[in-house]
Amino acid sequence: MTSESTVHWTKYDASIRPEALILMLHGGKDRGQQVVDGRSASWRRSASMQREIARGAQEAGASTWLLRFNRRGWNGGTDRIADARRALDDVRRELGDVPVVLLGHSMGGRTAVHVADDPSVRGVVALAPWLPPGESVAALAGKSLYAAHGRRDRITSARATAAYVQRAAEVAAHAEFRDMGPLGHYLLRGRRAWNDVALQASLRVLAG
């Protein structure tokens, strides 16, 4: 198996047979062929969130798995979308048909809305997502979308996220935007608030 087809996970399992899964997708940047490793700031931010929400997820019967993308850049999206689809196939092989919520930050949020049409996925929770104008909402048909964004984000656009949610509401079962107030992009300031949104919105999606 080549490195490009390997799925790299960090896992906090609720039990041997969890009832559901929060699948986390970390951020990145527009372009970049660097291999993502344990020193990646984007991956480490999501890993920190995973550690902090894992117990609450476990108490609700949900495992929390963090995917490590093969490359740092979006690079047109094809490879990152392929990473996420391989991961979802991996989940089914290991856990069966458990319901999945995609919890994505920044580029991870953009990836999530493209693979939400997977049959295991109940919906998407997107934190400070990168959702530029014109991004497709088609994969969210019949699914749930919760998006949260801070108004001081200078990396991705809260206004673009709000507009995306408004468009997604035309096809999604539920679409909701949360204004995080004067918070920025990196999930550091207001960390507890970001973690609370991440966990509670994920559990809401899984509860249907």
C-alpha cells in the first residue's frame, strides 16, 4: 500500500462497538505539497480539540477519530476529497454502518461539505470553514449543516460562511449558522466555546 492511499488516524473510542462516530478533518492551506505529520499546526489544533471533546463524545456513545490528510494543501480539492472518502470507507470496514458526523475546521470544513453525500454521513459541523462563493451545496441534500464562524477571522470569511449556509438551507434537512462573536480563525482564543460548539453540534447531528 502506498503512502498516498494510507489512512492515518488518531482515535478515541467510546467502546469496542461505538454507536456513532465524530470524524474530524483538520485545516490546511490553498496550495502545498508538504506531507502532514505530527508537527503540523493545523493537525495539532484539531488534535487538541479532539482530546478535549473525546470524553463528552464517549459518554454519548460516540468515538472520535481524527484523519490526518496526506498533504497540507487543498490543491484544487481532488486529493483531499479522496482522502476523506477513503477514510469513510475505512470507517465502514472497521465499525460497520455507524452514523457519522464530519467535524471540520477551515479546509477540513470545505472537504466535509464535498463528502457529506456519503451514505454513512448524517451531517457536517464546520468551524471557521473555508467556503468561498460558489462552493457547491449539492452533497448536503437531506443532511444537516451547523457552521460556526468568528467575526475577527482574517483567514476565512464569516460572511461567506453565512451565505453558504443560506444556500445550503435550500437542499439540507437543517442548516444553521452560529456567530461566534469577536473570535478569530485558529480555535485558540475562546477555545472552550469552540469545543462546546464542536461537541454539542456534533451530538445534535447524530441524534437526528
